Amino acid sequence: MPRSVPPPDWVIARRRATGDRIRAARKAAGFTQEEVALRIPMDRATYNRIEMGHAAPLLDSLILIANVIGVPLSELVE
């Protein structure tokens, strides 16, 4: 089985910045990680990995997160 090539450092940095924006928007909306994860639905550990920048979320997941938190998708991925 071929090994995947890790993304370049600048991609990882952008992923972490996106996670930071998601976290800030979630907290501003007054939600816990568990509350957002339950509404998506997604397990909390996976959601946490997105906020930490350790996982590359699918576009559908980002759309759902933005909808639950109540912010435009563009605010999370600017």
C-alpha cells in the first residue's frame, strides 16, 4: 500500500489557523465541542482534531460546523 505524502508546512499552518478560527467562533457562540459535535453529528475526538489542526476536515464537515455555530463558512476558512 503506498504511503501518503504529508502536506507542506504552510498547509499545516493554514489548517491550524482554521482550527483556531473554528474554536474562537464556537466559544463566541457559547457552545462546547461536545455540543457542536452532537449537532453535526461527529464524534467529539474528531471534532477536537479539527480544532487542533491535526485533521483535515471535509468541506461538508466545515459547512456543517459553520451552520451549527452560526457563522458564514468564509469566516472559518478565510
